[in-house]
Amino acid sequence: MFKMKKLFFTIILSIFLLNSSKVFAKRELDLFSPKRETPSAVLIDSMSRPDVFGKSNNLTRSAGSFNVAIGEPLYLKGIITDSFGVPIEGAIVKIWQTNSTGEYHSLLEDGSDLIDPNFLMSGESVSDNLGKYGFLTIFPGFYKDRAPHINIIITHKDFGQIETEVYFESHPRNLEDPHYLSYEEKDRNMIISKVVYVNRENHEEGKIATFNITMEGIHQYKGF
């Protein structure tokens, strides 16, 4: 009986050690396998890009105004890291997008009735020491055959620049958008943001879209 118990525990221990070694091996592989850089936009919508970007990370109201933009509130946030997942501080993030009716203000004539006077259309955020950036905006409207998306440019003095697009998880128009479909499938997964409601019981509070960004390269540490 004692030999049987000993054999049983030996088998259990062997299985545990085998599984543990696989887990550690995977962690070690992940540690020494750099992440792919967030893909750049295949087709850049340069016509709509504003000549001057707003400096605020709140696109829903003008400075000093009590009125807010028309549309569903959207909190766009994420973490910017290098190839090995180390947070990047000081990355400048610029975005521009359509208003709630799917119009770029930059493509409209001054005084157009399609302009939302309380929507800024573009803005800027700078990543903090944890690599975090964030914006308060509205869910973008769609136009023509495009899915709702946000144009985004990330710039850092040591890691260069990425200009890409942010799409929204499970949106039905994604698979009808020729721009989105022009990406390879592995890249599509990297330009999709995870979307949840701020409050599941009150959808009027808006949504949170999480879009993490990987910039190619690693931090250069000073020697002393």
C-alpha cells in the first residue's frame, strides 16, 4: 500500500513539474520574443487631416463652453509600450475623426450646417510614466462605405512615428469597409479596440474603447 501511494504521488509530482516547465518555458519565450509593432495605415486619409490639431484631449467641448458635442460619449484609452512591453513615456498621440453624423469638419465649408460647433474633431494626449494616454470624444459617425474609426498618429523622439486607424470590436460595418479589409488578417486584430459600456445599466454614459500600441524598438538605458 505504501509503495502504491508513493508511486501515485511520484506520478502526480512528475505531471506538475512537467506542466510547470511548460509554463516557465512559455514565459521565457514571451520574455525574449519582441511584440510586433502596431501596423501603420494601409491607406492614409490625408485629405481629412486637419492643418492644425487641437491641443486638448477632450474633443467634446470647446474651452470655457458649457455645451457638449452631439453624440455618444467615448473614452479612448490605452498603453504605449516598446517591443518588450516596457511603457513609453512622453509619446505624443494625435487623433482626428468624424462628428456624430459622419462628417469631417476639415472637409466642410465654414458655416456649414453639418458642423457641430461643440465638437473639436481633433486633439492631443501625451503618454504618462506608465505609458497611458487617453481622450474623451464621441463615437464617430460613418460615411460612404467606411466603418466608424479614429485616425491616430503616435510620435516619440526615440521610437519614431506610427500613423494608423482605430476600429471598434464587432462593429457590423467593419467587414464592409475596403480600408479595413485591405489589412492582412493578423494586422486587423491589432487595429481593433476592445469596447465596453461605461455602465451596463445606463448606456447613455457612453463607451470605453481600449487601444494599446506597440512601438518598434527598446528603451536605451544609461550606464553610470
